[in-house]
Amino acid sequence: MLLNGNTDQFDIIVIGGGPAGMMAAGHAAERGAKVLLVEKTSRLGNKLLLTGGGKCNITNNSEIKDMIAAFGKDGKFLYKALTVFSNIDLIDFFGLRGVQMHSDPDGRVLPLNNNAEGVLAVLRTYLKENNVCILHNSTVTTIHYGSKNKDSIKGITLSNGSRMEATKLIIATGGKSYPATGSTGEGYEIARQSGHTITPLSPGLSALESNYSFIKDLQGLTLKDIVISVIIDGSKKCEEKGAILFTHFGVTGPIVLNLSGKIIDALSNKSKVELSLNLRPDYSTQEFDKILQKEFTSFGSRTVSQYFKKTLPSSLSSVFEKHCSQTSNKKCSLVSREERKAIAVYFTDFRIPIIGSRPIEEAMITRGGVSLKEINPQTMGSRRVMGLYFCGEMINISGITGGYNLQAAFSTGYLAGESV
Ligand SMILES: Cc1cc2nc3c(=O)[nH]c(=O)nc-3n(C[C@H](O)[C@H](O)[C@H](O)COP(=O)(O)OP(=O)(O)OC[C@H]3O[C@@H](n4cnc5c(N)ncnc54)[C@H](O)[C@@H]3O)c2cc1C
């Protein structure tokens, strides 16, 4: 349904009503263009409403250099977008429209009322105030070009055969994860048809699967403030401090999600990947062995099993007992040096083999997308087709958790809307 106006001729057509598309459409219209926003589903911002578990972690209060670092080696592509519409601009955008934000101790910025609905309501009002025409339940299938060699834009066709004309097109169709929200990855095919390269797609910020024999015994366990290291083919690649959550299939939690990209790349290269958990993060294995020696002395005639029960969550204590079945019934005072050292290793280098990630549909974001080499970072414009622009998750950028991905969607959307 066209909310405003009734013609099929526009200055700009935006495909996709997620955060990137809404910002692009609103800002382009604010600058005076006649804009049509086409959304496949019956509602704008389906995925936005799921963000931060419904609380919407909209951005991060970090400085621009940290913001860029959050996107890894490709982060500098976002420099212009994050400068033209920064995290401060985003917070002001919503603040001026009645949705105040607050930061949590980790720098994550969320609406004061922890509710994504208010954020979506602001964006809808922004579109309405700037007379953006919105077409719901409409899937764009094809782009029309101004010439045979596809170097300019003429318009689009919808799946029902309707045609709309515009010489400028912004594609903001998102990634492939959570397809029920409308983000099914069709935009990649549209971009491919226009001559763009799509770099390989894989799950981003994804939970990981393990074939560890006792994984189901640990389901539901959360270990906080531990050090998690990634071991690839036997050598340690990186470590992070924080929490890990065990599920029926493997592990998840913010740190696991952030490490998942590196791990998925290693697995696709057929490398062996393990997570090493240091449950006593202030100590190395040798240091903890000395502590264990003292603690076993003071535990005296009580058993190793009793020590595990006293010092570990119950499900983990049972798993440790299974691993140390030869020693768990021994009195602590009778444990040999070798046996104690083996126990110290479990506490400081507890290994969880990783065999894969959850499917892309369950990931938080999609890695890969329209090649950065083919997009001008100053404008978000295509280097192949005049009048074609890209923004949001469909571009080959992916950030860590903490509000960075929404900020990138809003910033690239704003820059596309400004440039177009
Ligand atoms: C569960 C979950 C929680 C998340 N939490 C956070 C968080 O707290 N903070 C954060 O920064 N990021 C978070 N993210 C990531 C963030 O939601 C995305 O990065 C962001 O939504 C991307 O915005 P986008 O506009 O590019 O794409 P999307 O939000 O995916 O929107 C794309 C839109 O395009 C439409 N569309 C697709 N194809 C077509 C077509 N052919 N024709 C017409 N319309 C089409 C879709 O229906 C959809 O509405 C989360 C993601 C998930 C799944």
C-alpha cells in the first residue's frame, strides 16, 4: 500500500525496511527527494525489534577508532559513514525525538526504557514526517537499467509484476540470518545481477557446536569471569575474559559470538579448533598447582570429589569427577604430584573441542556480502552502476557485539541517503 502519493515514478527507491533502509529513505526524503521504501514483509524493522533481546543495543559509546576496530580489518571502510553520522549523532537523533539512551558499564547504549518498540516508532514517524511512500508486503525481484551495459538505473520490478521507476536505488536488504524477519538474502542475488561480487557468506556472531562427550551434562551452565582462549591446530591464537554459556549443542555467550568468525574461518580451512577455559584466570597452570597443593593440604582427609563439589558449580564438578575418575575418591592429602598437576590443568586449561557453528539462519549477523572494493566508502555508491547504492548488513562488513552492527546500519544508511 502506498501511504502517501499514488504515482509509480520516484526520485529514489529504497529496497528493505530495516534500520539501514529506514534511515536511508528518511534522510534522502528529508533532503527533498521523492522516496519510495519497499519492504517485503507486513512490518518495518522486524529484526530491529529482536535486537538486544528486545532491548535494542543501538550503538556503543566508544570512540571512533574503537568503533572502527570493532569491524576488524575492514573497519576503515566505515570511517566516512561513522564520521558523517556518528554514535553521538545517532543518540541525538533519537533523543531529540523523545527516546533517551543510557550506557551500560560495558559501553553498550540502549533506550532508557530498554524497549526496541520506541526506537522503531521514532523511525516510522521520521519516514511519515518526510513523506516517504511505503510499500509493504512487496518483494523486489529485478532491477531495470538505463542501458544494455547496466551502467545506470531505471527502476525495479516487484514479485507481483508491478514496475516502479527511479534513477536512484538504495539496496538495504540485510543479511541471511533470522529469515523469518524478511532478511533471506535475496538482495545478494539482485546485487549479483547488477554485476557486483558477493564475497562468501557465513554465519557471524554465531553459537558454536562441540562434540565434547559431556556437553549435554553442562547444558545450562554459565561460567563468568573466566579466560577463554582459542586454540587452532594446537597453538593459542587469542584470548578474551568474560562468560561462556553451555547449551545442548555446544557453547555461546557474547565472547563466543565475538570469537566465532575466527573459529569458523579456521574450521573452513580444516583446522582443529578447541576452546581452552581458564576457570582460575588469575593463575597459570603452574601457579594454580601451587595453590592446589596448599588447598589439598588443608582439605586433608576429604576426597578430591568433595573438593570439586566445594569449588565448582555442580554440573562441572560431576564432569571433573568423570575426567578424574582414578583420583576423585582419593583423600586430597594422598593425591600424587602428577595427579594434582593433571587436576590443575583441568582448572586452568579445560578444553572444549569445536566442530562447527550453528547455521547462518540462527546467527546474529551474516559475514560476507557486497564486495567493499566495488563500493565508494565516501558515498556508499556502486563503482559499477551509476545511481546504485548499498547500505547495512548486505555490505561485506561485520562487527562484534555491543551495538556496532546497528550503528553501521544507521551510519551507512544515512550516508547513502545523503549522497544519493
Ligand atoms: C537476534 C538478533 C539480535 C541482534 N541484536 C543486535 C544488537 O543488540 N545490536 C546490534 O548492533 N545489532 C544487533 N543485531 C544485528 C542487527 O539487527 C542487524 O545488523 C541490522 O538489523 C541490519 O540492518 P539492515 O537494515 O541492514 O538489515 P535488516 O534489519 O535485516 O533489514 C532488511 C530488510 O529488507 C527486507 N528485504 C529483504 N529482501 C527484500 C526484497 N527483495 N524486497 C523488499 N524488501 C526486502 C527485509 O524484509 C528486512 O526488513 C541483532 C541481530 C539479531 C538477529
